[in-house]
Amino acid sequence: MKKKLLQSILSNKIMTLRVSDTVAKALELMSDYAISSVVIADSENRPIGIFTEHDALKVVAESIKTSTPLGEVMTQNPFCVDHMMEIHDAYALMEEKHFRHLIVVDSEERFVGVITEGDFLRHIGLEHLTKFKIVAEAMSESPLIVELKTSLSEAALLMQERKCDYAIVLNGSIPIGIITERDIAHRCVLDTHVQDEKVENLFHREILIVKKEVPLHQAASMMEEHGVHQLIVVDTQGKLTGILTRHDVLHAVHGAYFEYLIRVIDEKSAAIARISERKRVIRTEKEEVEKNATKLRKLFEALPDGIVLIDNATLKAVEFNESVHEHLGYSAEEFAQLNVSDYEVIESPDVTRRRVDTIMRDGRDSFETIHRTKDGRLLNVWVNAVAVKLGENSHIIAVYHDITERKQYEERLETLANFDPLTGLANRALFQAHLQNSIDKAKRNDTQIALLMFDLDRFKDINDSYGHGAGDELLQMAAQRFSTRLRDGDLIARLGGDEFAVVIENIGRLEDAGKLAEEMIIALSEEYRLSEGEVIHVGSSVGIAIYPDNGEDAAILLQHADAALYKAKSEGRSGYRYYTDELTDSARRRIECETRLRSAVRNQEFQVYYQPQVHIQTGRIVGAEALIRWNDPERGVISPAVFIPIAEETGLIGEIGEWVLNETCRQGKIWVDQGHRLTLAVNLSAHQVRHQNIPNMVENALKKTGYPADRLELELTESALMQREEETVSMLHSLRAHGIRLAIDDFGTGYSSLSYLKRFPIDVLKIDKSFVDDIPYENDDMAIVSAIIAMGHALGFQILAEGTERIEQIEFLKQLNCTMYQGYFKSPPVPAEEFEKLLA
């Protein structure tokens, strides 16, 4: 979009006066050239003052002689703008400063011209003015009115006080004419004694009248066609309702222009985003498909395994990393001359060719083979091969993973009898090796593992009472219970005697180890019926150690798990302990809270409290936010800050949230039947947005309770809105279509993007308590709150301030036209029966 500068719309006629010139000369010049102002310049043509038609009003109003030098009546030190300023920026500046003229100067601050509202209107144009705007939206509703017998001096004084350049002449309530400041200024040129003349001798009887329902662009065209600055606006009975001035039209045009700019910017941004995305896709495809030696080498060299790009025709390596040729003992130059059969041991060249053809046909293959090094050593290798097409040529990417050590290790383990002969479980040697391997893997992947050591309680007594045969049988049955209850991949070992150990890899939460311990304690405590008919009950104690918190090698971790086991046995059998008290207490609290929470859902231990939402101007309660409370029968009221995160983590928030919605609608229907017009707000969590069918859940609640949809408001946080954004937009529009109100909770603490505010059908913005706490004393918070309220009103939203506790906050919010407030200033959250007392 090409910018238009002020210098391009300036007139070539540059007229100035000196401070010693008279008012009469200025008025004469303005009349002769039909201009609305004259600039007074110094000897170097730098502006030092301006005399306008509005200043002429002052001459008439205050009976100043026209022989008075301009230096006594002009506006001194006038505001000037550079001739290279863009015209829209210049107009915005003129609007901001409430000027009707802008003096334009060059780079040396010499006068080059004057820009008026008329100049802006001619050059900005009407093309961006929407055809849906009407005169009533832009007109001034309180025009200056004078009577026929009003003197010109009095009319001039009124125009000067009201800062108007016109006055409407009425006969009763019917407009019959108009008088402008230009009329008065021109009259001063002809007659220096005009103060006592009457309006009836000067006003224009030929006036242009327009009805307020007329489209604004049509009225603007009428002004341009007839060369007038004002249109008188009447109603259907012809009575005056306002006036539409050139200033009003220009203000609307400029606003429409900026709306147009915003649309253009949005369209351009969307187009750029699409182009950028397309470029990104093309670039990615190019990187994936195009043969790029440099990038391939970086990829190859970054991986510890050998990577080879093999030509299908020659079976020679086209590209490869250092791991391949160094592992085989060749230099890069030597390896480039070899084909696969030169170092492949198991397969003959014909078999290798058939395998390659199979890979090209099927797309991939994985297999184990043996490679021969340059010095004759044999290496066990696992190969993953994938067929690729690079240009016109077919290739294979092969990943060689040396498994020689693993094969040797497996053979050594087998020969050393790594398994316990009695139970079939891993023995201590295998377990320690596996534990260290798990630690190494967890260290690489930055994950956690748990080591659980089990000891059967009173096992020695069983051996002494029933014999070692019964003890061995009991150990076998216990081992079977371990095997059937643990995951595939979890290693179980018998460390000796009645001591077992389990390694759990990739543990997500510390309390998961405690859960497993509890499950195994229960499983191991079930009765054992031995082959000789004996029925035995035995308990177990468990010690838990976590990598990396409790140790970073197998020996330390085993030592700490053993210490935790000792604590568990010393504090009472059939229990478990983490290595530290802190871990133990924390895990137990969370597991206990989760258990109690599940029980609370079943036993309906929840209660909904309501906090009033108050209309800030009237002080009337117009709604309430529904807030859940948990009344635990043993521990009393438990804070939502404690149980809500656990509910979200376990998925219970869905069931709890649906209960809150139904209970709120049920109570709301009671209040509606009592005659209370309240909007009740219910919070939706991000988990519910992701995993529940919100429209269906809401529809069922409204049908079941009979609560009206337009009295229900759903609150979502900014982060919840931004998850699965497209699906969320669709879901919100579905809710909105049924009349349900939508609110953004804690606004300002998340994404706070204007783009999503435009996309989502929001009714209410709730200003977060953190911004309200320190108003009206903290300037930053005051500025943020003011900006949110102004922006919200501009977008048509209602604004609710959360956390209001003091009258000073209420007064400050009231001054900013905040819609509602919610906080302890009115009431904390209270049960339904106490809330009803607030409505009385």
C-alpha cells in the first residue's frame, strides 16, 4: 500500500502575513481566497502565529477593532508538522490535539502550507466508508442553536465558547437556516461595525437537510456535491435532531480506513502465514528427498551407530559416517571402494543381491549378520535397512548396530546360570547387571526408575514350623504372584532367602511405586495352600529407592532400598517405606488424597458455594460464580488447591465437574422460580475441554433441571481455550448458539491475544485478581486494568474484576466503567442458603 505524504496534497499558493499586518488585511485575504486561516511568519518565513476564522469570531465577540495588528490577536507558537509526514498520521495527530488546521513546514522549519479538514477529506476519500453506517451514527446530537434576533456578536461568542464553526437557526423546532464563522468573518471585511447586526440579516436560508436514517456515504457525497461543510439532520417530522459536519464525516472515514487497514493486515498476515507454511513444507520435503551431501554427513556423524547409503546397482557405499569404516578398521577412502560382499561373512554375493532386491520390493528389512574387519576379526551386527529413492537412482539406507558385546554378554550370562533354580526368577548377579543397565538407560533418556525390595514377614518361623520344603514351596508361589501382577519388561529377582526385588523403568510419578508396593503387599498376604494341605498366611514389607534421587549406581540404589526395607520392617510389618521420609510422606499423602477423593465422589461429599457478582454501577447482585468445596468427614474442609490438581491428574475432574454443573443448574432453577434473575457461572477445566463432550453435557444438565440456557455462564481459562484451538472454537460457537454465556477467567495471565478474542464468541472478560490487588496505588496495575477495560468495551465484552476487597478498588473500577466486580468486598463464597440472604 503506497503512502501519501503531506507535501503531495499542499497547494502551490503560499500566503503569509507579518505580525504588523492588521486584522482587516487578514480578513480580506481570507475572503478573497476563500481560505479559513492565514499564517503569520517571520522574516525567514518561519511560522510564528496563525489567524483563523475561529479567531475572527473572537474579534466580533469581543468588539476588537479590525485595525488591530495580528500580533495581538493571533494564536502564537503554532503547532507545526513536517511536510514528509504521512497524511493518515497527520490526521490522527490533528484529531488527538483537537486542531482544525495543521501548519506544514519543510526540513528547515520554513512555512510551506496549511492542511485543513477539507484537505484530508478530499484526499483520504470515501472508498473505505462502509455502506452500512448511517448518519445517526456519526452526527453531533447537540448542535449550537441561535434565534433570528440573536446579534452577531452574541452568536460569535457562543460559537467561540462551544468551539463550533456554525450555528443553526430555528423557527420553533424546525431548522430554517445556518450561520457559519466564515459568514461572520467575511462580513467583517465589508463592515467593521457588525456586532449589533442580527443573525436574520446574514444566515443562509438555503440549507441542506438529511434524515438520520440516510447512509453516511450518501450524506458525505451530498456535502461534496454541494460544496457545504454541514448537513442539518431531522427526524421524520422534520424536527431537528442533530448536525452532520465535515469533521464528523472525516472522523468516520478515518475510523473506517483503520478498520480497512486492520482487515488488510489480517488478510496479509494470513496469506504470509500460508506462504510461510508452504515454504516450510517445501523446504522439509526438499531436505528429506534431495540428495544433500553436507546435511547427510551431519546426520551420519551425529549417530553412534554406523550409517551407510548404499547404491542399489553397485552395492557400494555412497555416503557413510565415521562409525562404519572405523569400526571395520578401514579408512574412508578404502571403505568407499568396497561393496557389501567384501565385509559380509554369512551371505554369499548372490544371497546378498537377493536380500537387497527384497528390501527394494518390500521397503525395509531388519536382520542379524556378521561382518569381517580389515584385520580379520568378526563382529556381530544388527542391521536395519530401508529402501529410498534419490532422484532417478535407488538406494538403501542401512544402520549397523554392533551387538558383539551384547552377544558375548548373553553367552556369559547363560553360562553363569543367571536364574534362581528354585523360583525361575533372575538371581542377584543378573538383577544387579540389569539394574545398572536400567540406570544407564534412564540417565541417557532423563527418566526415573524405581527399585522395590520385598521381604516376607516371619518366613523363618514358617521354615522352622513346617520345614524347608514348605518354605521352598511358599517361595515358588510368591514368585508366581510377582510374575502374574507385574508388567512385561519389569525385572523380578530373588536376591536370596525370602528377599525379592523388582525394577520398574520409566516411572512417571513417585507415588506409582507406592501403589505397586501396596498391590503386591495385598497379593502376597492372600493365603497360600501348600501341596501337603497346609494353609499359610504371610505378610511382606517393602523398601523403595528411586533413581536418580536415591543413588546413581546399582550398588548405592540396592543399599538404600535395603535401608528403606529395614525401616519398613522396624515400624511395623506389612508396610512400605521410601528411602527418605519426605518421599514416603509425600507419596502416601497423594495416594491417600486420591483414595479419599474417589470415595468423596461416590459418597457425594462435595458442596457448591456461591460468590456474588455485583453490577458496579447499581450495586445489585446480578450473578454468582459456583465454587466447589470438599467436606471430608474426617479431615473437614479440604482446599480445592489440594484436590483439584489430583482430580485433573487422575481424570476425576470430569465426573466432579459434571456434578458441579448439574448441582448449579438445579439450584439455579430454584432461584429462577423464586423470581431471581441471576447468571450462574461454572468453571470448565482444560481436562474437560480436551476429554469431554461439553455441549452434550451442558444440554443434558439444562434438560434435567429446567434451568434456562441464557442464565448459565461457562468460564474457561486462556490456556484451556488455546488447547485444540479449532475444535474449541467450534465447541464454543455451538454453546453460544444455544444462548449460553461464555467468560474468559483470569484474563491477562495467559495468552491475552487480540486475535483469539476476535475468534472466540466471548461475553465476559474476568480481570485476574493479581492485577486488582494493588489498584489504585500501583501505576502498572492501574494501566493494565484500564487497558483491559477499554479494550473489552471496544470489542463489546462485559468486564468483571475479580478479588475486589476495598472500596478504593470499587471506586477506581467504577470510574473506568467496569461492568461488574466479584470479591470479599461484597461476600466470600457461601453456601446456597447464605447466598439467598444476600439476595433479600
